[in-house]
Amino acid sequence: MITVFISQDEERIKKMLVEMLRKEGRDNFDGINQDKALKIINKDDLSGMVSLEDKVIELGNSLYREKQGLVYKTILEIIERPLIEHILERTEGNQLKAARILGINRNTMRAKIKKLGIKVDKWKIDS
């Protein structure tokens, strides 16, 4: 796959690349799915470059060398806190709503908050 970073006019750039590939003797380029062969990423959307899955795999690979036998636990510890904090922020500190969003029991949510030392009050809105 060819990945191209552009700032504007995606379609024009894509057409130019296809023409360049044809001129370079890539006659069979017409027979492949061009949308899968060319990935165009706007400079304003660089988040499309790396998926969460790729990041977790990369993290797992780096931990594999350092913490064999603890990879699963370590990845959970790294991901769990920011995930719970993000959901608590979105629910304005409401632990019951956060637990429902995450698909866990309210008591499990409270136990995780306590274990991770998360201060829920910072997201609560004063009435």
C-alpha cells in the first residue's frame, strides 16, 4: 500500500498518482482495487495513521521482552486508568453511568476507581 500525506484536493492527487503508476509500467494497476492500494491521509487527520490495535500490539511486543508473564496485566494497567477516567469525565463523575457504558457492575467500577486511586470529584459538576 502507498500512503500519501496531502494538504488539499484529494481526488486530484489520487488521479495523478494513478497516472504516474501507469506510466511507470504498472499496467496491471487498473486491475487492482485502487482504494486499497492508495491510502490518502489529509494532514489534518493524521490520527488515521495508527490504529489503537496497532498501538496495543506494539506495546505488547515491547513488554514481551521486558516483562514476560506480565504482559496482559501490564497492558490492562496502562489502558484501564485512562479509559475509566475518560468515561468518568464524559459522565461528569457519575459512576453508575460510567459502569453501564463500560459494561461492568457498579461495584466493580467502584473497586477499580479505588484500586487505581482515581479522584472522581474532579469531574462532578457542582449544583
